[in-house]
Amino acid sequence: MSVQYPLKGKVALVTGASSGIGHAIAKRFAQEGAKVILASRKAGVKPKFDRKLVVGFNNPTLHVPYHMNITVKEHWETILKHHPKIDILVNSAGIPQKQLLLRSGKFEIDELLSTNLLGTILGCKYIGKSMIARATAARSAAKAAATKHWESKLASSSLSSSSTQQVQEIDITTEQAEIPPDQQVSKEEEEAEEDDDMTPITLGPPELHPGSYRTGSQGVIINISSLLATKAIPGSAVYAATKAGVLGLTNTLAMEYGQSGVRVNAIVPGYVYTPMTQNMANYDKLVNAIPLQRFGTPDEVADAASFIAKNHYANNCILNLDGGLSA
């Protein structure tokens, strides 16, 4: 039985790919055949993957520092310069809040905002712009192909009709026309024929229909938010604000980008066992509060990302993965 690669031919850019959720998503996409570009805040950090599991995974880590506004812009442009066709963007980069807001300094607050929110906004802006440009080109190409197809069909039909049919002009008046009773058409039959004339014409192969570009996906953006965006936990005010911003960004861009065929979605993980959460002091208390009585795993979040990437009708899909903690 041959191995299937549902994302074969796709190019995915995953931020925050050095560990945790981003690492798992990058690995899953690569396993499913995508070419994966890794972006990490940590210079020189290259995620470790099992080469036997990851087919064709040969992309170097791209260091994208999120803490400087202009540098972020330059690096997004650098990524697009080397990889102009990005089909999937996963904004997974994020850092936790270390202390209460009253004890947080400006540097810590700025770093949280820049990493968790600004980086996501700019990624959606620059990569989204590239996706929309490709979507517009695809739409124009589809319309041009449809026009050419039907011009050819009409020309062929006209030529066929003129060569197979002979038209004879007959000068006849109403008084001269004598229609036998068995050939006369009732008023009801005339109206039925008129209705038949109004039946819409099927415009050939679906791939040539105007608007057929909408049936596929011209690009998908998957933003990683957090349960803390909607569930208050002391000590997470700034972090929660950044992740709530990610949800608002996703909602709005799903409308703005969706009309071009570019889909924007978000995954909202609860507590996931990652380097960010594994040393939490109140671990046991948190586990007991979760109906499933455990933290999630990065691979379970990767499952959700894979689903969203492949489902072409998923737009503004806000997918909670919290073991029931949000209930």
C-alpha cells in the first residue's frame, strides 16, 4: 500500500518551530509531504527531527527576531524573497508571562506584545498579501480559461450548425397556416416550453466555471491563540491580552481575506505539555481542574492544524483544544 502525502507540493512556514507546539506542527506537515520553512526566535537553534519519519525535510532554520519592529518586517520580506509561494502560515511563536502586571517592567511587556501579537499581525500582513496576490492571479486565470473554452465551444457549435442544417425561407401568412388538430400546441405546453428555454446552461467542466477558484484554497493562515484569551488566570494579564488580540485578528481577517480564497483560522489550546508548561508549580491543581484529567500534547495540536490546513471550507474556524476546561 502506497504512502499518501496530502500536503505534497505545499509550502508551509511555521514560526516558533524550535520546540513545543510549533515544532510538532512543523514535523506533522513535513510528514504529510509539505516543504516546511522553520522560523525561530532563537538564533542557531535547529529543531531535531527523526529523518526516517520526515520525508524530504531538508530546510534550514530561519532566525526571525520578533523583538524589533523594523527587523521583523525585513525578515518577513527576506522569507518571501527566497520562498515567494507560501501556502500555509502557522503563527505559533509565543512566550509566557513571568509575573503579575504590577511587577512587570516595560521591556517584559514590550517583548510579550512584540512576540505574541505583533509578530502574528505582521506575518498575516506580509504573507497574507502574497497569498492574496496569488489568489487574484488564479481567479484571473480561471476566468480567462473559461472565456477561451466557451468561445471555442460556441465557434465549433456555429460551424457545425451551418454545415448540417439547411434553412429554407417560406413566406407564409397566418391565414395560410393550417395546422392539423393533432399537431396543435396548447397554451399550457407553450408555457412549459418557455420555462425550458429559461433553464440555466451548465458551463462545462467545473474547473472552468467562473468562481471555481473558490472551491480550493489559495492559502491558509493558522494562528495559535490560548485558552487564557477567554479564561482569566492571575498573572497572565498581558499574555491574555496578546492572545485575545490574536482571536480578534483572526475573526476580522477571515472576512477580509476570505473573499480572495485565503482562509484564516485559529487554534485555542488549553494547557499543553511543552517546555513552557512542564515546570509549572501548580501542575497537579491544573490537571484536576481539567475534565479529561491531563494536559494536552503538542501532537494533538498538530492534528488540529493538519485538519484546518486540508479542509478547504474551514475559515474563521476557532478550534478549542482544552480537554473541556472551557466548559
